[in-house]
Amino acid sequence: MTDTAEKIDYSKTLYLPETDFPMRAGLPQKEPELVKRWQEMDLYKKLRASAAGREKFVLHDGPPYANGNIHIGHALNKILKDVINRSFQMRGYDANYVPGWDCHGLPIEWKIEEENYRAKGKAKPDLKEPAAMIEFRRECRAYAEKWIKVQGDEFQRLGIVGDFDNPYLTMNFHAESRIAGELLKIAASGQLYRGSKPIMWSVVERTALAEAEVEYHDYESDTIWVKFPVGKGPDGVKDAFVVIWTTTPWTIPGNRAIAYSSRVAYGLYEVTAAENDFGPRPGEKLIFADKLAEESFVKAKLQYKRLADVTAADLAAISCAHPLKGLGDGYEFAVPLLEGDHVTDDAGTGFVHTAPSHGREDFDVWTAHAREIEARGIETKIPFPVDDGGFYTSDAPGLEGGRVIDDNGRKGDANDRVIKALIERNALFARGRLKHQYPHSWRSKKPVIFRNTPQWFVYMDKTLTDGTTLRTRALSAIDDTRFVPAAGQNRLRAMIEQRPDWVLSRQRAWGVPICVFVDEHGEVLKDDAVNQRILNAFDAEGADAWFAEGAKERFLGNEHDPAKWTQVMDILDVWFDSGSTHTFTLEDRPDLKWPADLYLEGSDQHRGWFHSSLLESAATRGRAPYNAVLTHGFTMDEKGEKMSKSKGNVTAPQEVMKDAGADILRLWVMTSDYADDLRVGKTIIQTNVDAYRKLRNTIRWMLGTLAHDKGEEIALADLPELEQLMLHRLAELDQLVRENYDAFDFKKIARALIDFANVELSAFYFDVRKDALYCDAPSSLRRRASLHVIRQIFDCMVTWLAPMLPFTTEEAWLSRNPSAVSVHLEQFAPVAKEWRNDALAEKWKKIRAVRSVVTGALEIERKDKRIGSSLEAAPVVHIADAELRKALEGQDFSEVCITSGITIQADAGPADAFRLAEVPDVAVVPKLAEGVKCARSWRITTDVGSDPDYPDVSARDAAALRELGIRA
């Protein structure tokens, strides 16, 4: 007998996988090469050309701030946007992505002041001088330009594709003109007004703040209980005191009223003994909410007795003297008691100190009762006790020069001055300290104050010409908007329902001005010709034109006397800028459309960009600029804690890309539930590296196997059942993938595709078919059918994954199709409806259930070293269930189980047989296969040597060798 093993290297006769697609991804090196390739080939323009004429899908980019390198939150946000855009582009839409940047505002001003002036020991220029203002703004513009370039490069390194050569910028001249135009529309419609209201004010930054610019931190406040002597009132309370409690002693000079509630029970109390150094003395009478009296008296170290009820009617008739009466030349006015819906007896005294200069509810109560107050002969004018630097003004007589907060955000001496004055007047009941959540500026991280100041506002509740208000328009628009997740709708609705008038003005330099003129009565000039001159100038020269020498005369023209008009020099809130981006981006670019299909940002933007965009668009267009709003959570460390450099728990996207690659970062986003806060760190990144490696190896094996594919198409009816099953699974997955890209549920897609690759392909289908693919003859239908199906699987998997893993799928696609331009110019691979075969899937569910018992039994045999591989086995499978046996009819079940033989018996099997609880009625008794091991396929069969020309291989392998033209 000829020793053919010496003559034939059987490994060279097999169709083993062949591919240059490396097992080790090397993403940190490969990805920058692909970014460069996309840029050189101008993939963005090719995408636009390929999508010409298709229905547009527009995700409008919420602008990041042009200040500093991107962080992990930026990466999360941009990856989500990119995946959405790519998924729509690959499903038949023209999904054009135009990135944008928010360029104006205080953070850049601060940086310029710090880097260009304070660090160099130079004084900040006098910005009232036109030349100095324009030069300062030029420095701010240059700073923003630098960071736009840096961030743009970092976003593209993440794999983001968009019009980075022509982004939208709020500081572009045309953008500044359009922002100004939106303001002038609001002014022309009568929605803009100049008023005096308490607003959040940053002393450190010397500017008003919007809700979205405020965050809450722990803060220790001084607390005081203050006695207001009853001046007028029913006989029983004329010599009593009304007691209030506050955490802001510095606001006492601004007190103008006390609020009470008719829903609260009040009583008159008398001090019977006192152990304190200051405060009430025995015999003093005090009015408290009954529920809070004991707690307050204990705090003041007093003993007391209750004398009588004090009714709401009694309280309504009371006017008190101010507790600071006699200090300086002020506080001689009466302090009325007013009914307030916000008053409760949950804490304090049941009475609320009301300083309309320093609180929104205080202001609302004061203005709501204005007529009643005037009827009682009390002045309703709201004072300005605190200036922009946090200093007391002349409206705080006797306390001028005291300071609430200093330039570094530390407490000033205002509280101490007030408390000292109260003690001197026997007006302090008690004092203490309280740790609580208090508003801070998100930029400076320093506490803010509420102060009355003249600002420009947009009415929320003024009736417009169509009978609506801005509030009702916005609420109606929310009802018409899709929210993902749905809870976002209620969150935004609650904010719109409760918000006060929109404060537009800021006292800064870098931004779009509130470009209006007002007369001596505060009325805004409404002149279309003037407005057009302003907008034309801004479009040509930028908003700097407003601050140039002679701007007032230039814009007013010959029609208006400059002496009669004041040029407003306040700057627009940057949230108005970003809220207007839909105008100069969606409306003005022909490659986009208005309204946007989707706005996508972090959940904090319910009070930020979603909010300001809604208000701006509702004010000028009557509806939202978006059809849907998607929100994601924040990024946390692996313990769920907020990231901070001081803690050393920051995960920087730049580091992840350098060490692992952008596709790993993208996979982390895709496998996370982005609706909640996302955790990230080294361990989590490594978990995604491991998942990626398995997925990559699946793709690599397909590429290697398809190296032998000749592109032959085989009719569905001619395919073996196993191949039909895999096409059925593709049909199921195609529906899942498309539906969940629509639902923005990327985790469900990623999980399904990873599981499909690991469980159904690598651990099942590929494993089963490797023998046929490697060993069958070229003419084998089984082998050709498998190649046909693997080709479909590859095309589907790679295109489905392309939005998520753009670098890996590009590399794989070009490896498979060297002449292709890019996988990102493709559509999702077509899936035929007739591939869906639910009956076949049910049948194979049973087959695989039986198989799981067989593989479980063989795993024990391997573990105990009774066999080396499953091909050494020929188990006996006992199946008592007739339905399961029927499913196996006509199947080569040994091939499905990857054994060299198998026997099916219709009985329950012996007691010691292997069983799985989840598959009853199936038992397996392992047995060794009988026969000789084929030198080529390693299967153990009884027909090895049956072909005398190939004495050491099976009949199947001998036929394959003969067809391949290989002779012994």
C-alpha cells in the first residue's frame, strides 16, 4: 500500500480561510489612516452625491462650546449622532450632517481676560471705547477659531463624518445677522420688553444667568428668625410680633411684605421664660404657625404658652413695621401681610419673608397684590438694594458698602451687618446655620444671588395676535414632538409650565448685541428700514458693526434724531444664539431642511438647548424647530461617581483612542443604555475590547472563507435546510436592525448582532459547516450553498455594523471588495422577504435543543479526557418525545453535532445517561466512534481506504481529491 501521507500535504488540499485582514486590529494605528483616506477622497461629498434626490433626514447638531479639548461626554454625544446619521444614510435617506459650534459667551471672555491680560499683568481695556471693544471681540473670535479646529479634528478622529469644512458657527457674520434678525422679529411682535425683575446674578462674573447656566451644590447658609412688630391689626395682636425665617439674612433690607397662607393654622404665643443672650424676653407675644411653634421656641431656648387663635382674616388686616426701622434714613414704610400660595407649614415659621428684589415668588406675590398694597397707602416700587458687584446700594440705608459675595465667590459681611442691626433693634428671634443645596454658576462654580436689575425679557404670557401666548405655543409644540425616552416630554413640559419670562440680556462684550434703540419711555424703535440697515451691516461686517464708532447715527439714518434714542449695549444670552441656530442652518442651507427630524443632546438640555430652541422658534414661527428630541445621560466613572481630575477618575476619549481605538469607544456607547447615566473606565473598556475581538474574529473568518467564493447564486429552494435557517435569521435580524435604528435603540442592535456572531455563527453554523467548507469537493452543493449564505451574512453584518463600527467595517469591506470606494457609500444589504421561514425556525429550535444535550455530554467527556474532540465520538441519543424525533428525520444529525457518528433511539434512555433539565425527554450516552481517522478531515469513519487510490482518507475526501486533480 502506498504511503500517500508522505506524498500529499493534505492541509494544502483544504479550502482553509485565507485573508490579509489581521486578527490583531491595531485600531490606534489603522484608524488615523482611514480618517486620512476619507478626507483625501472627500467621503463627505461622495455621500452627498450618492444621496442626491433622496428624502432628507436632518439631525441638527447641538453646538458644543468652542473652548478646550473634547471630553468623554462630547464623544458619547457625537458618536450617537454619527450612528444615527449613518444608519439613515444607509437606509435610503440623504442624511447630511453639519456640525456646529457655540462661539460667543462668558467662558471665552474669561479666557481672554486671563491669558491676554491678567497673566501678562495688563489692565483689561475700557470696553466702552469702540476700538477697544472691537479689538477685544477680535481676540475672542480668534480664541474660538483655534478650538473649533482642535475639536473638529478630535471629532473626526472618532469617526464622525460631516461637513467639517463648512460647519455652522454662531460667530459667522451671516449667523450673527440672523440671530439679530430673530431678536428684531420678537421685538416687532411686541414680545420683547425691558423690565425690572429679580434674576439669578453671578457677582463673580458680573452678569445675569439663565437657568441652564446654574447648577446646585451644597452650601452652608446663615439662618435667622426675625421679629416684625405688628403696627396695625386686630386689638389682640397689636403688641405682638410676626416671626419669619430665612436662609438669606442679606435680603432683609429688601423686605417689603410677609406672606401667609389661609390653609395654615396660626396662633398667638407668649414667652414665659428665656435662657438666651438675645432675642425675645418674657411677656413678648409672637405669632407662629401652630405646627412650627414648638420647634422655633426650642431653637431660641424659650418657654412659652399659647394664648389664642389667629385667623386668616386677622392676618389679612395686619401691617408690620420693618425690623430695621430707624437704621439710616429708610425702613419707615409699613410691611403688609399678603396671602401666598407658596406658603406652607413644612419648615420655618409659617410666614415667608418677602423681598421682591430677591426672589421670583416674592416678586410674583408683590406684583399680584399691587392694587391691594396701593389701596393700603403703601409704595409698590421695588428697590435695588444690591448692585452688580454684590454691594449694598442706597436702597439699603445704613448698610451701604456691605457686600453679599466678593469677587472670589466668598461670603461678604452683609449677613453680619444685618444680624448686628437686628440684634440692636431687638428684632432677632434666633439664628443658626444650615447646609443645603444652593445655586452656583456652572462656569465659576461660585454661588449666585437673586437681585433686582433692569434686563430685557420676552413675555411668556402676553396674548399675541393669534390669541396664543409664547407659553401656550411652546406647550402645544411639546405635545406634537416625539421624545426618546418618552419621559423627556413631561420634563420639558414642567419646565415650560413653570418658567418665568425669558431673560435675554447679559452685561458682557462677546456676543450678538440686543440691537434695538429705545426712547426716554423705554419704548423700542420699530422701523423696518433701521432694522434692515442693522442686518445688512451684520451680514457684511459681523455684529462688531454695532459697537463701531458712529454706529448709532449710521443705523438710525436721517429719519430719527439720535438725541432721542438710546442704543442698547447689552449682549444677548448665548442660549438665544444657540436657540436660533435652526434659522441660519436648517432654513438657510439648501442641503438641509426645516424643521429638523431630530435634536439629540444630554438630558440637561431640557433646560438648555431644547428649551431655548423651542422658545425661540415658538416665538417667531409658532412651533418647535424639531419633530423629535432624543436625550442621553451623563458619563460617570465605573463606581457611578462624577468624573473629576482631582479624583483621578476621568476617562479621556483621546487616551482610549490611543490605547484601544475609536471603534472600542463607539462599541461602549452602542452596548450601553444611553438613556441613563453611562459608566466608563478601564474595566468597562476592556470588556468592550474583548467583545470587539470576538466580533472581529467572526468577520475575519468570513473573509478568509469567502476567499474561495466564486460568487455563485443558488436558489432558495435548492439550499440545504441549515442554510435556509441562516437566511431566515438574517430576515429576522434585518427587521430588528431597521426597527431599532428607527427607535434609536442601538443597544438592542449591538446585543443582537454580537450574540448572532458568537452564538449562532461562530459556535454553531460556522462550526457545523467548517468540515464541508474545508473538505468538500468544489462541486459540492453543501459547500457552494454555504459560501452563498456566508456571502449574504457578511454583506448584512458588515453593512448593519457600519454605522456603529465605521473603521472596522471599512477595513473589512475593502478587504473583501478591493475595488470598492467605501462601505459607507453602500446601503444595508438587501434581504428577501421569502427568506423568512418561521416553520423552519421552529423545527430547528427543536433540533438545536437536542444538540445542546449532545454537546453538553461531550463537553464532560472532553473535560475528563476520554475524548480529545467531538469527532472522536459517536453518541447514542435517546429521545422519548416523538415531536423531537420527527424534527430530526432526514437530518445528518452527526454533522449538526460535529461527531463522527450518532445513533437515535426512541426511548427514555438509561438512568445514568446525561440529561439537561431544560430539555426533558432527551438523554445521551457517550460512545467512541468506530473506524479509522481520515488523514484529511480527521473524521473517524468505516470507509477510510475504500478508494484504493487514496488509502488513508474517507470516500468523501477521496472524491474531493480526485475532483481537485490531486493524485497519490
